[in-house]
Amino acid sequence: MVELIAANPHGFWLSLGGVLLAAEMLGAGGYLLWSGVAALLVGALVWLLPQLPWAWQGAIFAALTVLVAYLWWYWLRRRPAAAANGSQVLNQRNRQLIGTRATLTEAMHNGMGRINIGDGSWRAQATEDLPVGTEVEVIAVEGVTLVIRAVSR
């Protein structure tokens, strides 16, 4: 068996990469993905350079595993800024309403009232009393109360 692996090192690395990627699909949570990718890259490199010693193959595998994992981490670190707006409020309907504009269908008394947005009626709070027909914007959420302000035209 060892003679077969020594005669075909590229086959060993490609097989190891395939096994690691298959194990990743079984639910490793990303831990084996980068080792599998690194093993496939080493397999391709050994196929191109068949005289590469085993010590170098192992060192390249280790370095590629760390490098590829670092590049993935670097790429993921930069993504949350773009994805934060949608994913942070995914199941928080009231937070999704911030920035929504609507027209008051009931007058606000003592800074409190109700506002209809879409098919829902929400408790609303404003710093001033507002008449019916005022265009308002949701600026914050406090519990189940939408904080609104009049939109100046």
C-alpha cells in the first residue's frame, strides 16, 4: 500500500482532498473544507511536479490550509457591513419598519396614537400632536411602539 502511495503521490493528495470534502458535506461546519481544498491544490501541484519530496508536500499542504482559511476569514470579515442591514432585522418586523413613511388616518393626542402601515395597526408616539392626513416617517422603535415624526415637504 505504501509503495502505491509513494508511486502516485498526486493520487494520494487528490483522494485525501475528496475524502475531506465529502466529510465536510456530512456536517463538519466548515472545518474540513479548507483542508480539502488545500489537499486538492497539493495534488494538482504534485501532478505537475512529480519529483517534489514528501516533506515539501506536507509543508505546502499545511501552509495552503492556513492561507486558504485566512483568506476565507478575511473575505467573511468584510461582508457583514454589506449584509448587516437585512440579516440583523430578519425576524423583527417592527425594526424593519424604520424609515417607512405613512399617512396618519387618526389624529395624535398627547403625542400618542395609532398608525396603519400595510395591513397592521401600530401604536405610535410623536413629540407633538399631529392632525389626520399628516405624512410621517418611522424613526425608531421602543418595544412595540413606533416613534414617528412629521415629514416636512
